[in-house]
Amino acid sequence: MRYKVTFVVGLALGYVLGTRAGRERYEELKKSVRGFVQNPAVRNAAETAGQSGRAFAGKAFAAVGEKVGDAVPDSLSERVRVLRGRGAAGSEDEWGTSNT
């Protein structure tokens, strides 16, 4: 429910900003967001956060797996394996960046 409300609020805010500001303001915002996202410091921070999240998920899965044993669904264990594989040391993500 929380995500639905967030989506609707974002949609309404985008509509209001788009209709009031016009195309010029939209292009200006788009350019500034693109510059922010392409900043190497931001990309490294996002990558580090992703790797930390994958590591935490793996540890949590292991801890839960020990307690519940075989009750963990195969789909969940497969998803964790996929996420662990993406976070391998020295590997590149889908954007071609690495944590070096």
C-alpha cells in the first residue's frame, strides 16, 4: 500500500510540475539529474551500497537458513545465489563499473 501511495503522489507531483514549468524547465531538470547520476562519486556510492546490501542479504539468508532448514523456498535460495554471483569481487556490473 505504501508503494502505491508513493507512486500516486509522485505521479501527481510530476504532472503538476510538468504542466506548470513547461518543456524548458523539464529539460533543465533532466540535464541536472543526468549530471548527478553520471557523477563518479555517486555511481561508486550506489555500487558500494548495492554490494553491502547483497552481502547483508547473504548473511541474513544464511542465518535464517540455519534456523528454518529446508523450509526456505527454492525460488528464494536461487535469487540469493544470483545476487551473490553479481557481487563477486572484481566483477563489473551491468553499467560497466567496478568497485576499484
